[in-house]
Amino acid sequence: MSLKQFRRRAGGIGLGVLLALAAMPACAADNEKSFEVYGFAQLDYIQDFGRVDPDWEDALRPSRIPTDKDAFGDDGQASFSVKQTRLGVKASVPTSGGPINTRFEFDMFGVGEDAGKTTIRLRHAYGEFGQFLAGQTHSLFMDIDIFPNTIDYWGPAGMVFLRTPQIRWTPIANERSSLAVALENPSNDIDPGQYREAADFPGVQGDQEYPDLTVQYRMKGDWGHVQLAGILRWIGAEVIGDKDPGPAEDLGVIYDDHDTGWGIDLTSVINVLERDAIRAGIVFGDGIASYMNDGGMDAGPDRGLVAGQLPGGTQIEAVQLTGLSLYYDHWWNDRFSSSAGYSYTEVDNTAGQTADTFEKGSYASANLLYYPVENVMVGAELLWGQREDFGGADNDDTRIQVSFKYNFGTKL
């Protein structure tokens, strides 16, 4: 995205927010209607003592640490980023059947094709009425409350973390418990594995025939909460190639296969002392890597490359995964807090994946944050990450991050 395009897009969103604000006085007169603008401006200074993929230098993701130690240089790297800066709006409108609640929120951390860019990234865009929610928000398979008070953008590798489009039904929601079910957008990460190395091997693409089914149950009280979530998903792959063995090329699907993905995520937040908290989670399943905060592929070939073997001789296999996250958030007093912990993601690679495929990512951090006045935070964080590959190669990275954060918000 060019600077001109970025300014045009940012200006359009800013104009939309201003128009909404201009229209609010009539709504604000009715106490049942509400409109809130919120967010923060944040600068991160990162001093890396190793190297990571340059597109991901503003966050520590173990999967982006090169096991070829000189792939991105052998010295440290300094960077400054405002990508965590966030802007959001919330609105509530009364109806005869109850309020309609909506939320729109974005930050500036480019991912996917925009990885490495400071650009608009949608976080939330949904509406909620009664027991039903439709739009993009946190997956039911995750527990956002176990995310610790870190200043690194990406956070613990071994926790489930995904915001995704969905249709959600919450039949139970009270002070002690909640139960919700959702159909969520399927997105399969398929690894061609060793077959990528075959000169005549055709392309592979994910096949999302059915939505992912998720369910979440939570028990809560003054002590904290415990949550159990599950997922069931269809993981499909299509092999794209020349369907006509003759001289005329006829590209199309020449072979397809699928496997079943499933997962269980057990999480808890336990309140300790007056303001402290233990935040813990363990997740296990097959074909759930695309729901994890970092690392792995959903499926790969079930056998290695064999000379002369046709694509149809191989089946895809959902990759088994285990994730763990354990953090402790502590308040020293009203002005200082800290968060420290460890997390990892480990996968059981399939026989057909290559030696340089991600196998395990470890992540640890500790920080000291200072709040000089309301809505202002200055903090420093020490981070360490390590990547291990299927073939045994590994590498780690250590960095220090210093952040300045300024919150804002207003309700009308």
C-alpha cells in the first residue's frame, strides 16, 4: 500500500467516525442510546539481539525465527513501531426486543499480504441482538482473558488466539455461567511438505466445504473463571494440475482429500491477593494450528515423496498439536505492575513434511510497567523465543521492548 493509499483509507475511516460523532447529540439525549469512541496511541522501541523475519520484527513470533542463523543477518536489529495503535467505536441502540450492540475496531499491524506494513487491520466488526451475534470477533475456541499484561503485540505462542467471522448463539449467560455455540469461518493451512520439492508436482489449495463448529462453556465467580471450549472442523485439500495428459493444458482439480480436525481448550484465570491473577491454558487437538497464536500447519502429507508416485497416492493428515500458556500478573502498587510467564506450541509433524518445517516454538517474557498518571503507561519487557524444526535445527532470539502508551475514550 502506497502512502497516498494509506492516507486515503485512514482519512475515509476518520471521516466516518467524525460524521458518526456529529450525529450523536440527538442520540445522546436518549439515555438508552450510547456511542463510545476509544483506543490508544502506542510507540514501541524494540532492541533485538538476534534476527527474525523482517516482516515480523515488531513482534516476537517463534515461528518467524530463522533456524538458518544467518538468513536475515547475524547482528541485532533496532526498530520503532506504532502498529499497536488502536481505534474503536461501540454503539448501543434500543429496540422493542432489547438493545442492538455493535462494535468496530482496528489497529495498524499488517499481516498476511500486508505483513511488515503499518496499515489498517480489522480486529472487530459485529452486531449483537439478544442471544445472537454475527460478524468478526474472538473465536469461541479461545479465551481472551488468559492473555497476560504484556506489551509485546503478539503474545504467548501456546494459546488459542483468532478473531474470525462467525454466527454465534448464546443460550445461557448469567453471573455464574455461560454457554455458546458458533459456526465460524473455515481457513485451512495445508502444507504440501516434501511434494513441494517435486519438479512436476502441481499446486495445492485448502478446501473449505463446511464451517468450523465451536462451543464454549464457562463457570465464573469472584475467584475467577474456568472455561472449556471445543472445535470440530473439516480440513480439505485439492491438488491442482493438468487434467489432460495430452499437449493441451487443462488445469483443474485432479485429486482431493480431507481429514477431520478437532480440539479441546481448557483455560482459567484465578484471582490472587487483591489484584493479581494466574492466567493459564492448555490446548490439544488435530488440525487446529490456524487457531493458534503462533506456529504450525493444519495438515500435511501422510507419507514422504516417492519417485514416480502420483498425487493420489498420498492422503492429507491433520497435524497433532499441543499448546501451553502460564502467566502471572502482579501489581506492586497503584503505579507499578509486572507480568511474567512461559508458553509453547509443539506439533507432531507428519511423515511427509520437510526437515525445515516448524515443530516447536517457545516463548517467555517478563516486564515492569509504570503508570505515572491515569491513561498513560511506560514499560520495559524482556522477551525470549526459540524455534525448533522437524529435522532438529533450532535457533533462539532475545530482545528488549520499551513502550509508551496513551489511552483515550469518550462516551456520548
